[in-house]
Amino acid sequence: MRKLFLTIAAILSFQAFSSAQTPEWVTTHPVSDDAYVGIGQAPITEDDYMEIATRNALSDIASQIATKVESNSFFHQVDVDGHAREMFEDRIHSNATAWIEGQELKDSYSSSSTYYVYYVLDKKTFQRNAEKKRQAAIETGLGYLTKGEAAENAMNLTQAAVLFGEGLKAIEPWLFMDLSRDGVNIPVELYNAYINVFSGMAITANTVQVEGESFKAVSEPIAGCLSKNGNVVPNIKLKAEFTVGSGAITPPVETDYSGTAEFYITNITSKEDVQEIRISMDDSFMEMLPEEYRELLERHSWPSAKITVVLKSAPVSIYLHIENNDLEGCEKQIRSLLANNYFTLTEDPDAAQCFADLTTTLEVGETVSGGNYDLNTCYCSLTLKIYDNRTTDMLLDYSLNRVKVLTPIDKSYESTVAQGIREVMKRVNRELPRMLTKIKLN
């Protein structure tokens, strides 16, 4: 018992001594006129607690330096919005160690749970190193700016945007410094060039209106010509898409030497009388830009051109009458084929422009012997006749007669019907759509 008491007393005595020896800089952040002071800490339970504490101390120093934004720096020269400013400031702090060097470890201390470090960076040493980095940043930024301007003058706008963006990214750790040379503020020029590289853009369409038919292609191409301040722009992808109605158009394509991209309407799938296509810039080029700067351009109002698509004739209404329906599942698929090929289905036989008769039959015939089991021979037939409801003229007479289907004798009648529907509709889907598109009312 006496031994346990002595042990506890020793522990308490050590803790009191340790607390008494805690350096003042742990509890009160030192201030110096000649040096930046960084205090960092980390729980000793972390595997790399010394590295974490050091990193935190350098971040402490960096925050003191970065808050001293020079009067002729990027932030005082460019009217960036709040979101952009926040983004650039975050980028500066996340790259803080890029301009911290020459620091010295003055002291360290470890309590029972936390490790502390005390770093100092001589201000004159920092200024000498910072000037070297400032000059290097100016040279780097100027190189990107010069190459970007050359690309822009050659109307290679995507390459220009990439160069301006990469230039900003390369010098962003030093944006709090004055990066001017001969009266030219390099980051300001890079930023303005980047956000304005696609300004003054316009797209002119080769036509304002095209005529088409539902579920058909348009033979004549549509095209957009891209320009910037009156000069044609090659090598930029344009895209064409339906904004009213629907259909299929050839994929995005780069503008040629004349700034023109050509497209074909390969199908019009909507039955709306008047539809609309817009030709605009394809934004896939954004993937080439520094990811953190893409949103600066995403807020642009990209140019576009509108082309109206007018259908030559409105869809024809049709009423579908079922005469016999042994293959009941065929009806739904026939209705779908009619709706996708010029017709609008109606439930009013008197108001319909066309009248259709659908008949399906299933006959169960002889039994034949198979290898492992006997088979029923079934004969499936389908007939579809379409008439002009006004003149009663027949417009289509389509039939499949006695399509042979073999089914295992032990299968249910429903399974036999389902197999018959599958076999019949294979033929129908292959043959009927082509015939439907040829139907014309006088």
C-alpha cells in the first residue's frame, strides 16, 4: 500500500513539474519586429505528429505574410467578384509553402497529449527569397501571357485559354505580391485575357428555317459560322440540338478554316408543326482548362444561332379497329409502330383521317415428334389494312400468313401465344415501318 501511494505521489509531482515548465510561447503567441513567428501543434496520437505540427507552424507564418497584400497586387488591381476572390485566396493559402523557405526551428515542447513547435522566419531573409520568387513568377507569367496572346491573335482560342489559365495557375501562390514589370501587371493581364478570350463571339446560321417531315431526315445541311469581333474562328467545336421538338442530328464538329461547322438532321422524331434547333459552342474544350478555373468561364453567355424546323404536313390521325385478336400482344406493338410513323392514334373512328383493321389468328395444328419431347405445330397470321376514311380507298394491305411456330407440347397455351407473338413481330418490325412511311393521303 505504501509503495502504491509513493507511485501516485511521484506521478502527481511529475505532472505538476511538467505543467510548471510549459513554455510561455505555447500559451501566448510571440510577436517580433524582425521575424515572422509560427506556432504549430498536433496530437501526439498521430503517427506523423511532428510533421503535422511543423506544417501548421508554416501555415501560421504564411497567413501573416499573405495578409500583408501589397498595394499593387492582383487583388487591388482586378475587380473580381466575391466568389472568385475567395477562390484565389484559398488557392494562395493552399500553396503557402511554395514561398516559405529559410525558416528555423527555435523550440519544441511536448505535453502529455500535444506536441508543439516554434518556428521563426527572419523578415529580411524572407524578403530576399521573396524577391527572387517574385521575379521568377513575373518571368513565368509573362511567358504564358505572350504565348497566349499569340494564340489568340491566330484565332486559336482554345489554346489561348489554356495558356492564360495555366499562367494564372503557375503564379497564383504569389498573387499577393506586386507582379508588375514596365507598368504591366502580369496576373491582371492574364486574368483579364482569360475571362475575355471568348468575348465578342457570335454564331451565324446558314439559314433561318428548314422544312422537314416527321420520322425522316432532312437532305440539306444546316451550318453555323463562328466569329469573334467579326473575324472567323476555326478549330472550335460547335453542336446542334433540338430545343423545341426532338430528333437526331450529327455529332459536334470543329469549325473549319472559314469558321463553319456543318450538321445534318438525320431524323425528326417529334410531330410538332414548328420545332427549333440551336447551334452553340460545345463546352468539351473546358476539360483542357485548369479545373479550378473552369467556373470562371462557365458563367459566360455562350453564343448561339436558332434555326426553325417546319413540318411539311401535320401527322395523320388513325383509328385502329381490332377484328380478331388471338395474338393479343401484337396490338400494343402495332399501335407503337403506327404512332412512330406519321400517324396520331385516336379513339374517335368518325374523326380519324384513316381507318385501320387489325386481325391476328392462332391455329394449333399437328403434333410432331422431337428429339427429347413432342412439339405442337402452330400457325400464326396477321393482317393490317388501312383505308382513307374519307374516300374508303385502301392505302395499305399488309399480311403475314400462317407463320409456322413449334412449341413443346407440355407448354401452356399462354406460353404458346407469347412465342407466336415474338415470331410474328420479328417479321412485322422488319417489314412494316418501311411501308407505313410511304402512305400518303390525297
